[in-house]
Amino acid sequence: MKPEFFPVNRALTIIGGKWRPQVYCALEKGPKRFSELERAIPEVNRKVLTDQLRELGSLGMIKRTEYSGKTLHVEYELTKKAYTLQPTMKQLCSWGKNAD
Amino acid sequence: MKPEFFPVNRALTIIGGKWRPQVYCALEKGPKRFSELERAIPEVNRKVLTDQLRELGSLGMIKRTEYSGKTLHVEYELTKKAYTLQPTMKQLCSWGKNAD
């Protein structure tokens, strides 16, 4: 099968890559603002983080909500679809820890 | 955390990529000869398949056994370490099928 059609590859196209696993795990415990995500993943460049959030949004993995108050603020959270991957991500995480 | 140290990324470095998921799944049901792997994944180029088998071997995921008889033949099989990832791969597969 062409790799782009193989289901495992399709999953990894969505959640794999350099920063997405960490973005996912940073959001697992609930919504975060951009600045909180930056603190959770200090190594990621601001533009790259912005791009990843947008891409994960367009893939249906992250929901972006604007809250208006004294100042506008934005929160990012995992979607239901994203949470269906949570057991798998936990397994990948624990397997990766013991993979030496 | 630098991505290369993040456990999920470490797992994906081993099992992700263009052809490795299909090589893994082709071997899940038991040992195969090179020619059987080629038939199972007809889209992969012979040199690329050889390289992937060697790399997965050096990562401890595939065992290569030579059988001598009338003619020498070689079989590839998943290692114990590789099989510990089987439930995760199944989940990635089913998630990827429904990921649209």
C-alpha cells in the first residue's frame, strides 16, 4: 500500500513530527493559553508553535476559543477526536521511555 | 524538552517513517522471507526495504536468521521488544482508519 494510505502512517502524519507529541501532551490535562504552552515547551520557537497549533486545529485535533473580557484571551484545548488517541499516546510514551 | 528526548518522539523515531509501519505489520503474524516481504509491500523499492530491515535490526526490532539447507535462506521476524509495541500499533492503525 502507498504509505500515505496506510492507517498507521495516516495517524502519524497527524500526531507525529518534531513538536506535535509535546503539544498534545501539554494539552492533555486541559485548556492552556499560548503563554502557558510556551512555558510548557520552552524549546519551541514561537512561530513554530503558532504554526503547529494552526495545523493541529485544521486537522480537528485542537480547538481554539477566544474569551473576551477586559482583555481578549485565547485558549487551546484538545478536541474529542484528539482525546480518543490518549490511550495510544500514553502507550507510545511509556514504550519510548523503555526503548533503549 | 528537546524533541529527541521526548519519549513519544523516541518511539516514533523507531517505528515511524514512510515504510516501517508496513514492515512491522507485515511481520506481525510471523517470520517472512525477503521475497514474502516484497510481495506484502509491493510498492517499496528493494534497496529501501533492505535498508529498513537493517535499520530495524540495529534498533532491536527485527531479528534476521539464516537457514542453511539446499539453498541458504533468510527469515526476518519481530523481536520480543517489537511485539511489546503490538497493542499500540493496533490502536494507531484503527485510529488512523477513522481519522478523517
